Amino acid sequence: MPALSLERVRALRLISQLLAPSAALNFKSERNAVDVAKHMLASQAQQRGSALVALDTRSENADAATALEKSLLIRSWTQRGTHQILAAEDVRWMTLLCSPRILAASTKRRSSLLLDDASVARARDALTIAAESAPVSRTQVYELFRSVDIDPGDYRGQHLLRHFGGEGVIVQGPPINGEDSFVALDTVCPLSLALTGDAALEEMTRRYFHSRGAATVKDLVWWSGLTVRDVKKGIALVEAAGEVQAAEGPSGEDMWIPTWAIDVTGAEVASALDRELLLPAFDEYLISYTDRSHVMDPEHLFSIGPGKNGVFKPFRVVRGEALPV
């Protein structure tokens, strides 16, 4: 089991997140935003603009906004009940894999929002029919809800939209007059990777560690929203396939790295740490991990995030460390 210094952990994360080069990763140099999204699998997109900057920062072409408009990239709620951006082919299987626990929690909230199963079904039917024809703005969605006797006020509208997104019924479409819009998943993602069950779990685990390693079990539990049991099962599958291997972190913690990381040279580590970066709010360099102490001093918690409101701010990366702008 290789032992990782703090410097190597930081460098491997910069390399795996496409923020520094390495021959070991062997990722094509002429990559676009869709290539990056496929590698990252899912990227936090609570702020649409910041998410597009994050993809473009890792790309050779500033084309994330165009790819989103063409539905080559999709903004949806695949995990943790928050907005993510993914390549279109990955939205359906990731939603079905990661959203069940969020949906169960969402269902339990219905009584406090004065919603019952019948009203949720009416809202779903009304929205699905409309969103199969064209994107529907948030204002239009709320009018649809009112037309079937559901008041979208008091967070009911937001709750229903997030719930239907977690079901895989809808995803976000292009903005309409500056307003969020929603469209039926089947209309913009007709072709999806046919991954279910253990195959989906293995693919998610493989791509997480290939794009975020070195990382821990707890990191992947946080990022995916899955249980510890599921995550350990996924790791066992990718380890058996020779895709990841165990490593000892800087404080003796159990970590996992992609097998290609073994071949990252000392010179590539030094080169990665020499890079200075400006990354947007909610960037995956921080938000991919529940334990951010490897790359951020706790004293910066409220100057970078997450603050008490859960918001992450833009930040600098110097020697692999996240610092306030």
C-alpha cells in the first residue's frame, strides 16, 4: 500500500480533476466541455454560471454554455438533491442510482407541505405533458400546478420540481427570459448509457476515483449520497477490476487512488503544485470531498465555504491549497 504525502494528495487531485497534466492519466489534450463532463461524471451546478466556468477551466475550448444550450450537457438533480451538470448520456442512470434516498426523504416531507400522493400525481402529470412539447419556464410550471389545484407557494413548487427531477421525469432546459426552465428527460436524453444495479455502481465508483482520487470512502459517500455499504461494494468491484488501489493518507487514513496514479512522477507532482489557479464558486476541487482539510485550512471555512448558508465562494489554489481570493 503506497503512503501518500500531503503534497502528493494535492497533486493527484489537481491531475485527476484535469487542473494539471500528467502522462499517467493520458487524457486527450484537445478536450471540450462534454469530454470534461464525462470524465468528472457530475459537477456541482447550484450556480449555473460557476458550473460552466468550472468545465471550461478544465477544457481546451470555452464551449460549456453552447453544449448546455444544445443539450449535450444537462443540468439536473442526480445526487444530494442539488443541481449537477453531466453529459446527457449519464443523466438517467446516475439519477436512478443516486436519488432513491433523497426521494424517500422528500416523500416524508409532503405532509408538512400539505401535499398528498394524489396532488403530487396531478402535478407530475400536468408538468410531464407540457414539458414533452417544449421547455416550460418556472412561472409557467407554477401556473400548471395552480391549474390542478396545487398552490406552489410555501416552497411546494420548488419541492415538487426537485422531486420530479430526482425521479428522472424532468431536467433543466435552457433559460427562458432569464428564468429556469424544465423539460422532459426523454426529449433531450433519448440515448443514455444502459447501466443499472451493480454495473451502474461500479461505473460511478470508477469514474469518481479516476476524476477525484486520492479520496476516502466518506468522501464518496458524501459526493454520491449513497450508503457506506453501497460505496464499499462499489470499491470492491473496481478494485477487483484493477481500476483502483488502496493507499495510506498523510495522517494514516485509508484512501483510494486510481491505478494510473502510481505512475505520476515526482516531476509531475512538482509541476502540478507550481500551478496557480482561480476556481469558481462550488468548484469540485473542494466540494468533491467531505473532508476538505487536505486542501483547505479550516480557518478559511467562512471566507471560502461552506459558510452557515452552505455557500461556497470562488477561491485561489496555490501549491494545491485553497485560499481566499
